[in-house]
Amino acid sequence: MITDLHSHCERSFDCEIPFAVMCDSAVERGVKVFALTDHCDLTPVSDEAAVMDNIRLSLSDAQMQGGRLDGTLKVVKGIELGQPLHNLPIAEKIVCMEGVDFILCSIHEIIDKQDFYYLNYNNEDVDDLLTKYFEEVLETVRWNKFDSLAHLTYPIRYICGEYGIAVDLSKYSAVIDEILSLLAKNGKALEINSSGLGMKIKETLPPRAIIARFRQLGGEYITIGSDAHLPQNVGYRIDEVFALVRECGFDSVTYFENHKPVKVRI
Ligand SMILES: [Zn+2]
Ligand SMILES: [Zn+2]
């Protein structure tokens, strides 16, 4: 059973596709459980009313498609909550919202910097950025108010993939272990994001070694997501990721209903 727990629609700033079109693609591609996780990236100056309005529109899109497809596709009503610690008062309200199944938590930027997507790594201290990135991920995992941690190692997609700068992740193994152990202890999921397989980095986020390490450290829940912003990317190479997750010692993947994990055997 293919589960894709990470996708976007026109309610995200970087996507123009109506959710109905994404769902049609999910059905065509054999996806059985599909989450809409539109961006909700918080900054210290986020406009609370605008943030909440956009989430309500997105949740209503998900609700409507779940009804239209009438059991053909299970639609999970999710949010990709970016940088919750950058605006805790709003984040605390979002995580208490009614009608949300799934909070997928991301770090796309560290404080006083743009999204890692936009940085020019020829002018940056890469080690300092990564140290701050992993520290913020750890702080967010300590906050603990989410269901799954999205695309751990996100900056690597750009630093190694787009800029070709070599990074030895073993340098950060202590903090990565702390992140993975705490996720496992708290019963939270680790997302395996398949989008990187089609990019220059050519690997999942996080990569195999980190997935296997999560298992060793007691991790139980995995969510898999394509991070599709286009219909053709829904369910992108998810069968390969299922195989990878199995090789790393997991016998199930997870989706969420009202924040409760539901395991699907693989
Ligand atoms: Zn993201
Ligand atoms: Zn995303």
C-alpha cells in the first residue's frame, strides 16, 4: 500500500496546482494514503490572521477531496510547519487546531538567514550553518509538538547537490544521534523524503545511513513523502524508498489520523 505523506497545492507559496489535480494524480499512480501538507513557514514577523486563514483554506481543500474521492484515496489533512521556534505563539496555536491529522515539522532556514534554498554557499561558512541547523532541529525535537520530522539534512540538498561542496556528515553524528534518539523516545516519526532522488544529490533526505541509525536507536515510525509540488511528482520513486526503509530494518511505514500513528506493513 503506497503512502505519500508530503505534498503541496496552490495554498503553498511555491505551488500553483489545485489539490484536486494532485489527488487525481495520486489515484492514477496507485497511492492509497495521501497527505496535503501545505507550507506554513513561520518567521518572527508572521501575520497570525493570514497564516491561520491559509491553513483553514488548505484543510478545507483536503477535506473536500477526501469526500469527493469517497474511499478511493485516503486524504490526510496535514500542515508542513516550518521553523515553529521562530514564532512560538503562533506555532502553539497551530498545533492545537481542530481537524488536523498530521503536523510535519521542517526547518527550512535558521534565524537571520534565508531559506537554505536561496543561500550562496560560496559566501557562507558551511560548517557554522550546519552546526546551527542541527542545533535548531534538536531544539525543535525537544519542543516535541509535531508528528513527523521532515527532510532531515535539507541543507545538504543545496550545499552538496547544487554547489558540489563536500560535507562529512559524520562530523555532526553526535547531534544527529541526539535528534534521532529523542524522536524515538518521544514516539515521533522520521520522514524519508524521496524528492532528493531526482535532484543532483541523488539520495533521500535523510540518506540511508541516518535511516538505519534511527532504527538502531529505537525508532519505530517512518513516514514517506514525495514533497510533490507538481502532479507528476506525486508518489515519486516511493517504491524504491519502501525497499530502502525495509533494508534499514523497518517492517512498516506510518500515516497519521488525528495525530495517532497508523502502521502499514511493508
Ligand atoms: Zn520542506
Ligand atoms: Zn514540502
